[in-house]
Amino acid sequence: MKDTTITENILYIGADDKDLDLFESQYVIPNGVSYNSYVILDEKVAVMDTVDARRREEWLANLDKALDGRAVDYLVVSHMEPDHAANIQVLAEKYPEMKVVGNAKTFPMLGQFFSIDLSNRSVVVKEGDTLSLGSHELTFVMAPMVHWPEVMVSYEKSEKILFSADGFGKFGALDAEEDWACEARRYYFNIVGKYGAQVQALLKKAANLDIAVICPLHGPILKENLAYYIEKYDIWSSYRPEDEGVLVAYASIHGNTKQAAIKMKEILEAKGAKKVAITDLSRDDMAEAIEDAFRYDKMVLAAATYDGGMFPCMEDFLHHLKSKNFQKRTVALMENGSWAPMAAKNMKGILEQMKEIVLCDKVVSIKSVMKEADIAEMEVLAEELLAK
Ligand code: FEO
């Protein structure tokens, strides 16, 4: 049975979702996702966020059980995205005396999503404001753009708990037995990656708090070794590579560019690259390709030419990277073309729009099928990439 106790008076009331096909209609979640919600039981009762509409009944049942007949005094809304906020109206109607706690950006958004009039029940908080529940006291810390503009986190000082909104969240249901960093990294770069500066700002504020437990809106409650998670967030949000290594990402139509990409992986490994990951942009998870691009310090892009540009999945990949603020990496280019190879020129055009991307001078240009002469060129390119 799931342990729903965080501390004696703070309980988990969220729910797992293991049958959602795509999170946010774009991310595969092989081990599901959790929509976390919490209740603080004190002289006053506060619910910390709701859950996705898909788990409304389970969440209401969990809440009823936790309340044991008591009413809710406050609903704290950290984030208005529907995976957390979908049940605000339901709860407000169930508890007509309940006040809703948000900031100046929360309530206009709430009015856009719901038809309920909460004007007499709104508690508008700003940076540093506190809410006393009895022996527990919440301090509100604004975290704009970690992931939406209205996001705020709450710190409960008596038990040193940070309710961190989407921050420190991950894909995967709570009972998924998997590495935290792998799915937290894929979640971070694809969902919050664009907003590194804002995450850095939040980390600086969090550094002033004495935190014993982090309660995010997705994934496990973090109770131990918090420095590990905070360090990961510091690396990710400052766009520093996490590991030395190379991602080889290829976009191949008939398999010839793929063959060259696999050969490039072998060459890199033979030349001493610490780690070489490879991804088929046509078939593998795009979100994982993006995660690996950020994880390693170097990348090889290998694309077939298509319609005078590059094969579309490579363009899609680069568009994703650009929109996630991809930067500070070293990139090598390989292209293929049967009559007028254009992929490298077009890839370079997109990469040049990103910050601090170092491109290798050498470009390998293959005509239809990799030959011995191409392999010799790839050896040179691999050496240049590893030396940079
Ligand atoms: Fe989990 Fe930005 O919502």
C-alpha cells in the first residue's frame, strides 16, 4: 500500500495515471505520471493544488479520507496548468467557505479556465507573504516561468518542506522503479528547459531556505540527499553539460545515412569518446533525443538532404532544441545527398541562431552511400570534434 504520510500532519492525496497515452499530448510516459497533491492538517486545513481531471474521483476520495470529516479552509494554487488545477471549481463548490490562495497572475487565469466567481474568496499573495494554519506557516515564493507565469512555490517552515510546483518533478508513476535523474532530466528539458534563467532565480531564493523535504507536483517526494537533486537542477538550468559524451542524432531515409551515423559512433568510441549515444530521429523518442543533446557536451548531426533542405525529422529536432534554448555545445555535421547535398548548410543555418554553439570546421558530405573515402573524412571529423 502506498505510504501517504509525508509528516504526521502533511499527507499525500495525489494520484497516479498509468493509462494516459501522451503527457501534454506530446510526451510518451512508459511508466505513467503522478499528479501530486497534498493536505496540511492543522487548526486550519490547506490543500496544496488539485490534480488532473482524469483522476478527480480518486483524488476526492483520498482527500475525504485524509480530512476525516473536516472541511478545507484553503486551497493553495501553485500552478494553473490543468494537470494540477483541473479540480479547483469542484473543490470550491464542495467547500463554499474555502478560500483560494494564489498570486496576482493566478486569478485572471483562473477566471479563464473556470466560470465560478471567487472574488470574495480569493487570497492574493506576493513574494514573502505568509499564511498561518496554526503550528504550520506557509511562505510564498514567486517562481514565474517555472513553468508558467503564475507559478509560485510554498515553504512550510516548521517541518522545512518546500512545495516546489513542477520543479523537481519527473515522469513516472510513484511506484515506478526507475532512476530519478533519467526521467527527471527528460521532463526538465522538454517542459521547463527554455526557462533556465528563471529556474536559476528560483534556486537562488531556495538557497536561503532550510529545506528537509521537497514535495513536487509530479514524481517522488524527495526526503534524502537533497543536494544531489539541487545540483542536477543547477547544472541543467545553467545549460552546462552534465556528462562528457557525444550524441549522434541521425535522420535517414533509406538507411544509408543511418549506416554512416553508426560508423561515426564506432569511430568516436575507437578514438576514446567517453560515452556515445545514438538516436534515430525518425523512430526514437524525440523527447529523449532532446534530453541527450542537453546531457552531453558534444553532438554529431547526420542528415539526408530532402526537398533542397534536410530530412524533416532533423529539422523538427533542431527546432525543438532552439525553442528549448539549446546552447554551449560543440557540434559536428554530416550530410548525405544523391545530387545536391544541402542538409549541412541548412543545419548550420539553424545552429547559428543558437547561443555559443561551436561548429567543427570539417563537414562530411556523402553521396548516396558511405565509401572508404567518407570513412577517412569521418575519422578527421571525429578527431576535430573530440579535440574541441
Ligand atoms: Fe505539471 Fe506545468 O504542469
